[in-house]
Amino acid sequence: MKLTRRKFLAWASISAVGAVACDAFGDDLKVQSPVLQPEDLVKGQDNWYATLCRHCPSSEGVLVRVIEGRAKKVQGNPNYPTNAGKQSARCDAGLQALYHPDRLSGPLQRINGTLQPVSWDVALDTLQNQLRSNGEGLTMVTPPINGPVGSITDKFCSAFNGRRLNFEPLSNATLLETMEAVFGQNSIPDLDISNTDYLLSFGADFLSTWVSPTRWSTGFGDLRDPSIGKGRGTITQIDSRFSMTAANADRWIPITPGMEGYLALSLANVIANEGLHASGVDLRSLFGEETNNYLPEFDPDVIGPQIGLPEGILQGKSAAEFIRHLARDFAGHKPSLAIGGGSAEAHDNGSFNMQAIYALNHLVGSVGSTGGLRFNPESPLPEWVSNQTDASIKDWQGVIADIQQGRTKTLIVHQVDPVYGLPISLGLKQAIEATDVFSISFTSFLDETSSLADLILPDRVYLEEWGADIPNPGPGYQVIGFQQPIVNPMSNVDPRSFGDILLSTAQELGKDEELPWNSVQQAVKEGADKLYSLNRGSIRANTEREFWTNLLQKGGWWDEGQTGPSVSAPNGIFASIKSKVAPPPDLENGQFYLIPFAHNTLLDGRNSHLPWGQSTPDPITTVTWQTWIEMNSGRAKELGLREGDIVRIETNGKSVQALIYPNPALPPTVVSVPIGQGHQTGSVYAVNGDERENANILSILDSSRTNGADALAWASNHVTVTPTGESLKLSKFEGEFGAREIGNEILNNPGEEVIRTVTPGSH
């Protein structure tokens, strides 16, 4: 009997329900597995290569399994200090970029208004001619990059008297500004979560997407291990949204968005006035005065009623007593650690919030100590350290004005999508479309920004490229990760190295005085030789060649003996922070606070072209492939909304649509929407569904800025939510789903049953 796919599906449906093994089909379903392999069978031999993942918030050290020239698997590098053998789902999904069917195969040039394929010779000639005639004052936009490529990029821009902007939709500018103001450091510290006894987190979803989640998830595991440190530690998450970190915390405290700084200074009031500060802490120095009542404006009796603590978590206490109890818990379980990020830094008053939060660490003595904040030392290769601060909204307004007024004639964009990630109200897309600026895109995939380009040069993906990275944050000591090409590009694509193109172009145009290398590989090797000459750290060798081989095998170099600086508190830091106090604006009737959040695998949209990223369930809602809006279950019921109902989210005269997900763990005044979906151009996996279930929430935000850093205040918007009367099924793993008949195949064999629903005993 011939086994067809149709019959197999029909039989499979019956046997799955019956769930009792039988031999009903004789030889039809037997699988052959020869005991003796044929002599001419090619056996695959696997090899593992160390490199860096580039699909994560921080570059993780990974090992890649290669069989017969094909990369098959990505897993964490157990030697690499920042992730210690662990990897995220983003690393797994990143493998698909290598074999992606929508990957750009060659250069494209805009001819008569449309993008058309051209040869590399033509594309490079076009690039050089444009830079020769209009390269002065160019603007280049990239992700934050360190290492040799960052150095090459900076020197290239300088050679043309241009500027380079770092771009991430969820900017790190306020966080870095806080490090400078509170600690006098220009980098992000390591968080010694492994050894802390009490972790107080304001808005930082460090188990999912915030800064270095893989490293800090490992620390979370250690914190929960009773055999490490002082035993099982405690986590309190203060967050307007029930995030993955909130779900894993011992206590989740939802407060009014934008009030995080008020609560932090109220905790400082209790700690200082009740003498709960660490021994050796000079209160007069911290507060700029000696008094019996520090920060009286932030007394819990004053602040408690203002921050929106829900009755359910007060457990019969007043809000003021709840704050006092929280302060005593935090200060009484040393080592304790206070961190902030995410939505806490993305309000109009984000700088105030963040500085108030991180200053708590000075009070409890956790700066530079075990279980606290540890800053990183200077790199042994300072020439590989580039500016890591994202461009401010003011910077972007300047760029757009220069484009509109013809001062910027060349725009180069590398592996970022600012047209997607910036609010429409800024007008970047309109500026590019309406002016004569020549836009050049280095990318592996089409997106909103590259689709507007005049020239597209396909870039290599990280598994095909040389590079290096200085992690920010590092683990508290010197680390440099190295990236090597694991495989060659597939035969159907012809990408080139971004760094190599910059080097060859600079040489052709006589702009290579500060760019002496012929390739990125040569620059990487030069850095490795400098590390060899130090004769210290994790790799010792007799020759440069031996050192180079060991370096690539391990995936990096580090020296645990070279630790970070001692940090002291600026005099009067709390007085300085108090002077920046700014309340968030009140809600108007019928409005909600909008709290966008980075998707667990798609992040800010950079991974939306990866089907594994799209199909990985959100850890809280289990939704895949769609844009949903989380709303308090009670408020949803009041509005007559059920799961899957389509609503219109409107602010600033702009709107998008999304599917309702009622969530009892959301404050009644808050709605949350994931970032990452809603692409209009690009891979078929990124441009999926219709506008009712595939929305870019970033597009409707206003361009308001955080005070101080001028970063986009992406959590400061108020929205209205209006039912459309339509509904769709949410694509999610959560819940129960019964078996159902999926119909008949009518194209080839009308009337033939394909799947039959049966009950036990009826088959």
C-alpha cells in the first residue's frame, strides 16, 4: 500500500487521539536505519568556533557548531566572562540571518526612481564619486560599536569632517548621563547580583531585555542559590508593568509612571533619618548639610499618597508605613543594590528618576563592594573605545535640519533603521524623500530606512565577519571579545565587509592618513599583537602566532587582575538631585499611561526579520507574531473589551491598532505595548499580518525629551484606547485549545477527508 502524505495525516490524527501504540499499518511506517553504514556515506564531522553574537543588547561570547561548512547551532561560550556559557533565544534566532531567503544578494542602486541590481564595481564607483564630490560634512548613523570597526568608522568620519551618531530606539543616554552625575564614570557598571542580598529594581527588566540580560540572568540564578553569598537573596521590582523581572521577583510594586524618583528619595529620607545608612557613610557630604531631618519634602507621609500604591499591596498599612518598611528592608539586608532603567529613565523627568535611584547605593555602601556596583577599568586598547552614548533628540533635530537645508549632502546608515525607530513627528523620512541628500545603506536586509536609500551595499552578517568588542558593561575587569568569520557567505549572496569598504574607499580617495590598515582583519590582528606584548591576562604564549591561535579558540582576552576604579560620591549629590525634581504630567479623563517595552526576542525591531524570533512566545503573555496591548482586566471589562478585540491607540493625533490582552496584573491607568512589529518594508517575516495586528508603537510617540540627556522620553505619552468593533484571534501558547475539523481538501480531491476529529473508543 502506498503511503501518501494525505493518508499519513489522516492516520496521524486518529492515532494521536487514541494514544495507544499499535501495529495497524504494517511495514508502511517502518523507518530504516542500517546497522552498517554504506562505505560511500559522507559522515559529518562537527567543529566548534568561538565568536561574538551581534543579535543581543550586549555582545555575548558564543560557540558555533559547523558541519561541512554550514553553521548549525549557536550556544554560549563557557569561557567568556560576561555570559559564562549561557545564551539567549536571540542568539539562537540569529543563526537564521545567515541562510535567510530575504537576504540581499548584491548591491542595489536607485535608477529612475527604483532600486535596481548593479555590480560591485558600479556600486563602489558610485560610492567613491559621491564622497569625492559631496563627502565633506557627511553624517553616518550606526549602532553603538566598539573595537576596530568602531575605530575605523570614527576615523573615516573625521577624514570627511563628518559626524557619527549612535542610534538605538530605546536610548541609553539617560543611563550613561546618570553614571557620570552620580559616580563620575562614563560607562555602565557591572551589577554583582550574584552576591547581593537585596536587589531593588526600578523599571529595569534585567531578566529580559535591559542592557545585559544574559549576564544578569546568570546572576539572578546565583542570587536564588542558598549556597552562594548570604543565602537566597530578595528581589523587589518597582515597575508600572508586570514584566518578566516583576514575575520572578519576591515582590512587585506598581506605582504611577514617572514617580520612581520620588519613591527613591523617600526611601533615602527614611534611611538617613533613621540611621540605616552603612557605616562610614558621611551624610553631611552626601546631602550637603548636617541636619536632623534630611529631605523633608520627601517624607513618606508626603510622598506616600502621591505615588499610586494600590491597596492590594499595602496589606492594611498606610502608604507612608509601606515606604518606611521597604526602606528598612532594603537598608537592613546588606549587601543591597538599587538599579533603575527601562521606563523609569524614559519619562520627561527620567534624569531625576535615575539619579535618585542610583544615589541610594551611596547610602547603603554598595558602590565598589561585593554585592553592589562594580565599575570597569580602562581598556588595554583605548583606541578601540568609541563613544557609546546614543544620539539625543536634539542631535536628530539638528541632523534633519541639516538635510532639509542642504548642509548634509551624504547620509550613510549602517545596520540601524532610524526611519522605523524614531517618531514620525521628527520628520526624518520626509526629509530624506523631499531633499537631494544621497542616502547610502549598509545592511543585509531591506527595512524602512534602506528602502529610501540611493545606494544599498549588502553587509556581511556577524558569522562571516571579523571584529572585536569591549563589553559595556564588562564584568568588573578588563575584557576584549574577538569575532572571527565562522563560515563563508552562501553562493547565492555576495556581501562585503562594512569596515573593509570604508578602508578601501578611504585609500582610493586619499583619506587614509589615519587608516593604515588594508582590512578589518589586519586591524584585529594588530590589536591582538598589542595584547600579546602585555604578557599578562588569560592567554600566555611564546609567539604572536601561538597567542593569536589561542585567542581565537577562546573567543577573547581578559585579565581579572585589572579591576575598576574606586568611586566616591560627589559632594552634595542628594541636594543636586533634589533640585531637578519634576513631577510627571497628570492624566486627562479617559487617558492611559502608555508604557512601551522591548520585545523579548525582537527587541526594538532589529530582529523582526527572524522567524524564530517572531515565533518565540512572549514570556508573560505567550503571544507570537502580533502586536498586542496589555490592559487591566477590570478596565477592559468596563470598556466592553475581550481578548482579541481590536482597539485604536491614539496620541498626538496619530494612531495604531492592536489586539487586546486583558491582564489582571496591570495597573488600571496603564496600558503596555511591545516594540518591534509594524514594519512596512523588508523581509516577509517582518512585514506580516495587516495593520490591525502588526503595529509600530514608536511611530506615534511625540518627540518629548528627558530632562538633561535629551533622550526620547518614550514612556511619557498618554493615550486613548477606542474599540473598533473588530476582533481577531490572538496567536498565543497560553490557554486550552480543543481539537477541531480543519475541512476537506477540495483542490485535488474534492470530498476526501484529510483530518478527522474522533473521540476515544470511536475509531
